[in-house]
Amino acid sequence: EKVVLSSDAFRGLLGHCFVTDQEEVLGLLFGDMEAKTVRIYGCLSLQRNCKEKDRVEVEDVQLSSAMTSAEELSNTLQQECTLKGWFHSHPNITVFPSHVDIRTQAYLQALGPEFLGLIISCFCRDSQNLEKVSLIAFQSKDNQAVSIPVEIASPTVLLKAPPNMTIHDSYHYLLDVQKNLLTEEKEAYNQASQNSHLLSKVYNASLFNLSMSRILEKSLIPFYEFILHKQQMDQILLEQLQRENELLELQLASKQRSNT
């Protein structure tokens, strides 16, 4: 009846969607079920074997690997965690599921009745020519999309114990996104390089360099700058806490002297 999405997971998914406005991106969602609410607090970036503007594909081998990742996350968080859904982006188009999305969701729902789809629409402008981001959760029923309400919540609300940040933290998720992007380009280049024609090799090498430059410009450099900014903010917070600690120690020492 409802989906509760961790704000940390949403931040990672949103950053993933902003990587490209040319093709759809996709990933898988981890979480648990409480009453009739699906709670999502982990995500896994998937490498795309089909890079199209209007479709993505989830392969069976990726689902199998994701189930292993869910078990690892369960052990780390010390609470039950399973594969609960998939997500993909809609760049430059509305958030509503296409007939391909509905068909894919119907196929994936065989994994469980609570398995859901999540779509994030980005690079899309409204009637006032302003860019907006839209989010929808849905399931497939009788070849139709059934919308599910989505709520964004703090990870501390969803997790029983402090999480191991190296597994589901949004920063590490976005780092995996960068790795998958680079792997996609390298595999495409290696496959194209099988053509022995010299002119084709020059063209493919140029195209590969262009693709890598775009990844650097649109993804890696902004992500690096974001991490630096986060480090600076953490340093400011650390210094503030250290000053507060010193002040408390002085107050405690003064109180002890007055008591003696």
C-alpha cells in the first residue's frame, strides 16, 4: 500500500539519474516489508547491456548477483533484507511508466508480490519551462500500471542498527555508478576494436576518448567536487564539536574546583 524510501538511497538514485540525459539508467532496490509497507534502504547500480534512450533491461544473472548482495547487506545490518524492486530513469520524458516498463515490471513481479518498480523523471521541463524531478512507484496489474504512494524518510527510521556505510551508503553507490560507466565504455570499445580496418580503429579510439571525456566532465569531476565539499563540511562540523567539547571540559573543571 505504501513505499518508504531512505533519503540516503534516494540521494544515490538521484545522482545516478543525473549522470546522463541521453540514455536511461537502472538499478535494483533492497529493503524489507513491514505490515503492508515496503521499506527501501539499499540500492545496487547495474551495468547496462542495452543503452537506449527509451528502455533498459534487467538480466537474470544480475538478479542472481543482487540476491547475494542482499544477503551480505542483511548480515551487515543484522536485519532481514531482500530484493524488493528495480528503478530506472526517464530522461526528458514524463515519469509515467511506458508499456515496456509495465511489461518488465510484470515479469519481475514473479520474484514476489511486493516487488515494485521505481521511476525517476529528470531533465524534464514543466509548462513554465522549469526543470523538475518526479518520482513514482508502481506495480503491474492486468497490463496496467498501478501507482503506489512514496514517502521519503531518514535512514535512522528504517534501520535498526547503525549501517556499515561501505555497503549501502549513497557515496559508495555513486562510486559504483562511475565504475559501471567506465566498464560500459571499455567493453563497447573492445568489441568495436575487433574490426581490423585502420580507419575504423582510429574512429573507435576517437569515440572512446570522447566518451571518457564526457564521463569526466558530467560525472567524475562533479562527484569529486561533491566529495571535497562534503569533506569540508565534515571538517567544519568536527571543529565545532571539538570547540564544544573543550568548552564542556572547562565548565566541568570549573565546577569541580568550586565544589572543592
